[in-house]
Amino acid sequence: MRSVRIYKDDIREHVLRSLFFTDTVLASGGALVIALIWFAIFHFVLHFFSWGYFGTAVLVSEIFFIGFITQKVDNQPIYKIVPRSLKFKANKKEHRHSDLEPYFVDFEIQDNLIMRKNHIIKMYEVEPFDIALLNDQDREHFFVKLKQMIHVLPSQVQFIVRKEQAQVEDYSKHFFSLYNSANKKREPLINGYINDLSSLVKNHSFATMHHYAIFSVSCDIKNSNEKVKAIKKLSDLGIRFASSLSACNITVRPLIDDQLLHVAQTILR
């Protein structure tokens, strides 16, 4: 069985986060900490304690605390973002310019292939299939086909999921779908909608998810025979990979020309 390399967090971390970093747990723990802090202030600093003042101070502080932890930035709770930001600023930075410089010069792009010293790499963009509107039976069949595809993968493949700024070209399929089911009377209305949406995407920053699959074949690129065999193998891997995913209604297309250059620059920057 071929292996699939997918980068993800340790599942144990997700379990701990789901148990100890819920809004209820944070609000309860925060209330306890706030109460202890105010008790220390009244008892040791002010040398005056009143249940009325103490309760009011705790209540007001808890309201502000709950308002803070329920804030979201890019649909992410702020209590998850702040620790990551502080950890990033406190830790030693890695992969700066001096570290990445040798890595930037050990590959080149030829004929839509990434050439490295002992590897040839081919990149594909994967367009997922939206299963949100499928019923339970069709959804189950989809996952069965997907599992079968993973088991028959011809080689090891690396998947990369990136959030990138949306471009007008990302909505081309949607634009064409409007004309397929429209008549001539609706074309002016469709043209106006397309122009408005294109202008909105150009003038505003929207994020969209892109999915990439990467195949790599080992060879000595200085040896012409090995290089030709590796390119043929990559082509065969791509065809078999695309045909396997087509059964799941998932579209795969190779990255070429400026698309490949753009993805390589953004991933390896």
C-alpha cells in the first residue's frame, strides 16, 4: 500500500483543546482567577473588604473578560490567536533569508517541471467536489470511492492546502455555468452580474482555498536516460492520479507556465 503524506496537527492536541479550551471552561476559569485577583487587591492592597464592592468588581471584570474571549479574527477565536502570536514573537525565528538562500538556488523550472539535484517534481492543482448538498447515501458512496482512490495511489503524493487571495480567474467556472443554463434575454443581466463580481474581487481582499498535489521521482537529472524515464513516470503518475480522482468528481489539472511559477514563489518564499 502506498502512503499519503498529509501535514496536520497531532490529534491529541485537538482533543485537549476541545476539552480545556471551550468558552465555558475559559469563562469559568477566568471568573475564578478574576475573583482571586480582586480578593488579593481588596485584602492585601486596599486593606478593605466589602462583599458588595467585591461582587461588583468581579461581575464587571467577568463581563469584559467574556466579551474579550468571544471576539473572533478571521473566524478564529481570539484566545487561540493571542497565544500563537505571543509564542511566535517570543521564540527564535527560523528559516530567515540566510537559511533559505541555499534552498532557493537548488532547483529550476523546465517544461513545467521542477528540477532538483536528484529529483524531478510535478505539481497539480486539485479542485475538490462540494458534497454539502449530497444526501447521506451519496455522501457515503463518495467517501468509499475516495478511500479506494487512496489505496490505489500509484506513488507517494504530498497534498498542500493554502489560503490565497482570490482572483477573478478563480470564478471562471462559476461564470461559465451561468451561461450554460441561461437564454439570450438574460445575458445582459448575467454580464452585469459578472462585471460587478469581478470588480468586487479586484477591489477587495477575499481569501480562497487552493489544494495542490505534488509528485516527486528520484533520478540523476544529468543522466539523459534517467531523466526521460523519470519524466515518463511522472506523466503516468499524473494520469493515473487524475483518473482515480475523476471517479469522485474531483478535477485535477497540472500547473503550467505562470501558474507553476506563482505557486512555487508563494510556497518557497
